[in-house]
Amino acid sequence: MTPAERPAAIRAALEAAFAPTSIEIVDESHKHAGHAGARDGRGHFKVAIVSDRFAGQMPLARHRAVYAALGDLMTTDIHALSIEARTPAEVGAR
């Protein structure tokens, strides 16, 4: 997969798993050029996702669910992932 295709692949996997009301994916790979972990060509991403499916889950469980939804992308295309996973109620409470 090319670097340009990665955000769409991440979006598709997360939409299929969580039916989010909101999702934002930011490719931050350019900030890590030369970083030892980026030498293999995998990317650095920031994801903000809002879904009812996170209700009742602690942050660690939410992160694990996101990693699981991304599956092989975590080993083939993603080197680092920053996750903000919230419910619609949590967004409204801010």
C-alpha cells in the first residue's frame, strides 16, 4: 500500500468496526522523518474517533479495540498511532 492510501485504509477499517459519528485521521509521518522507527516506511498517525461502541469501556480497552480493528495495518503500514477514542456523550460533555 502506498503512503497516500493509508489514511483511507485506516478510515475504512475503523468505520467498519465502530460506525463512528465522527472520525479524523491525520498523517503525521512528515514530523518523524529520519526517526529510527520510521525507516521501514510505515507511517505515524493521529486518530480521533467518536462512537457509541466505546460506551462502558475504559481508555485502555478502547485503544485495544482500535488496534484490533486495524489488524494487519498495525504491522504493515502503521508504526505509531495516537488515539483519542470517545463516546458522543463524552464529546457533548466538553
